[in-house]
Amino acid sequence: MTTHPLKSAQRGVSLVITLIAMIAILLIGVAMVRVVDFSGLMTRNLAFREGGIHLTDVGLQYGLSALGSLSSTTLDGSNAASCSANSTTFNNCYYPVDLDTNSDGVPDNIDWSTISAINVPNSSGYTVKFVIERLCTGTLGTAVTDKAGKCQYAIPSSGSTSTLGGSKKIGSTVFSGLSSNNSIYYRVTSRAEGPGGSLSMSQTILTR
């Protein structure tokens, strides 16, 4: 039996084309799997971050409560101090001076591992912490004595005592001025670290 050379060549070309098509389909399938995995990862990360953002609100509320509980002696101290909120003591949560911050305005020289975490119900996988800074120029270890010259403060619109600080919510803490005509600003930073390395932070400014 004689095989025609042209037909053999055609079968060889068809085989090559078929193999190329199969490889292309295989590569497309692998790419689609990777896209699906990446989309799922992005969705999970966004969910973790969203959960962390909600939890930072808890940290801010604790910071509000803790600021109201600090004594004048602690407020005017020279080093980091503990504070209390909701019958719980938190280590190293108060700083009497304005700490160095990064480009986002977040303190970047805090060792968060030394700060106590909040026990938040139904928050498995998340760690929520907060710090309070008094917005006064200075260095840790040295008490700020010239508060009028070194601290940022609010001037009341009327009266001899400022009531600009605190929450407007009924029953919440309302701060009055430390001096006759002004209230010093404090910055509360809340940090929620969650699953997948997610990290969320929120801040608010209070006066007291």
C-alpha cells in the first residue's frame, strides 16, 4: 500500500495545530483559576478590613471613656501611663506628649505589643488596641510645664469654661476646661489587627 506524501504532511500539520490549541486552552484554564483565586483573596481581604474598621470604633469609644478617667496628675505626667475604661486597666495607653507620626498622621514610634488589647465580644481573630496622646510638644521623660505655649487647645466660644469636648450623645462624657478659658486637645488612635494580616486604624480628636 502506498501512502501519499501530501496526506501525511497534512496529518502532521493537523496534529501540531491540535497540540497548540490544547496548550492554549490549558493556559487559559490556568489563568482563569488564578483570576478566581485572586478575586477570592481580594474579597476576603476587603471583608477582613471592613470588619476591622467597625472594630476601631470600639477602640475610639474606649479611648473616650479612658480619657475621662485620667487624673490631672497622670495627664501632666512625663511618661506613658496606664488608663482605665469599662472597669478594665490598659497598659501604656496614655502619652502626655504628641508622638512622631507617619505621612498618614498615625503614631509610628509606638510598640503596640506593650499595649493592652480590648476584650471585644464576638471578634475572634481580631486584636483591638488604642492610645491617647496629649497634643503637646515635648519628649517623653520630661513633663510639659508650659501648657499654654506647648499644647494645642480649644478656646470656648463663650463663658469661662470650655464645654467643646466629649460626645454629644445623651449620657456620654462631656469634658470641661483644664484652665479657665481653654481645653487641651487629645488624639485617640484605635488599631484593629485582623486575619490575613489586615490592619485598620481610626482616629479622633477630643478636648478636655
